[in-house]
Amino acid sequence: MIYWVSPSLLTRSKASVSDDQGLIEMLGQNIDYFKSKPAELPKTTILLDNGYHPEKLTQALEEIYPQIMTKIQFELSAKPSKAEKEAKGQSGFVPVAARWVIERSNAWVERCKSLVKNFDRTLARSNAKLKLCFIRLMLKRLATD
């Protein structure tokens, strides 16, 4: 399973909290999930943009739970260089397939007004609303087929 982490997903943190620190806190709060995950299952891949530092994340998370890196892995999202863009005749913003999935999903979430206008006090409540938003989206799409 691959999860994409972007700063917009790290909600409810102060602006002074770095992306790395926000991710460390978020994973730390959910460390029981990783502790209970059987070792024989494939590692969970967490796709990071270039604002994150995998070495720093690994070190901090291993202090919380030393075996965590046997259950997760970090992967930096590819970012096309200027030379790669020029070779393809592209300029400016070029969507990256893996990153585009989360950006598209964020756009879908913005259609759920309760997620955009009302902010919940607990992560569990926000998570439940997010799941309901995507269930609603799937049901609408299934109903049109």
C-alpha cells in the first residue's frame, strides 16, 4: 500500500511545525497501528515530496518504535528537472503521476463542504468525515453507471 504525504494532509498543526515534525507527530500518534501490523505483510510505502527528509524521519521514528522501518519505507516523489522538461518540450508545472493522485483527491475532498468549512477537534472525527466524503463520491459514481 502506498500513501502520499503532502503538507496539506498534516492538518491541525501550527504553522511553525515543520513538515518532518508534523509527519513524525502524526505517525507517532498512530504508532499502535504499526506495532500491530504483522511483519510478514509488505511494507507500507509513504511517498514524500521533496520538502521531507527521510533520514531525519527514520531516526526520529526509530526512537519512538525501533522496528518501524521493518514495516514502512519512505520514497521521495520524482520531480522532473529542467533538463528533463526541456527534453520533452515541457515547461512550468508538469504533473507527476503519483503526486497527481493526491492532488486530485484533495480537489474531490474540497467538494465536501463539511470538511472545508468546519474543522473538527479530533483526528478520529476528521478521519470519519473524510471516509464519508469518499464513500459519497463512490456512491455517486456507481449510481451514474
